Amino acid sequence: MQATMIPATLRPFFQEYDFGKLDPERSAFTIIERTLAWGDRAELRWLFARYGRQRLAEWVRQAGWRCLPRRRFLFSGSATFNSTILRAEKGYGRISRTALESRTR
């Protein structure tokens, strides 16, 4: 699977888009969001190959808390995910309890 092409297995997560016309760079925010939220291991490997750890870590830090399903955010916001997968610095990706609770109401 080439890093420049969006895996066909992600098609079900982009039903409202013309999948063949999705540009991995122009639609990066949405592609990152949907792949982190619903992708399997192979799709996540593609995501890391395509966008790199640093860009994904930045996305999780800036938008993960409001865009990802809670089950995925709690995983991606964990110290294990940040230090092992994203190799982020200490405290990276943490969010206040108030912000997280307001999201679930």
C-alpha cells in the first residue's frame, strides 16, 4: 500500500465524500480524524507512514479531545500512547478534566 494513496479499506468512513477525489494533503484533518477514530492496525500504519509521528502528535494535542470518540481519545491521550507511539514529550496531549467532561455532556 503506497503512502500517497488513501487505503480503499477506509472508504466506509468517508461516505459523504467522493472517495476518489479526496486529496491526502488538502483533506488531512478529516483523514487523520477518521483513521484515528475508526482505522485498524494496517490503516494506522499507513497513517503514520503518510503523515509522520510529529504531525499526528500535533493533531492529537490540538484536536483529538474534541474530534475523536471518547474511547479512542482516552487511549490516544494516555501516557503510553504519547510516549510509545507518538514519542511525545512529557505531559503532551493532556487535557483538563473539565474540558473532557464538557465534551461528554
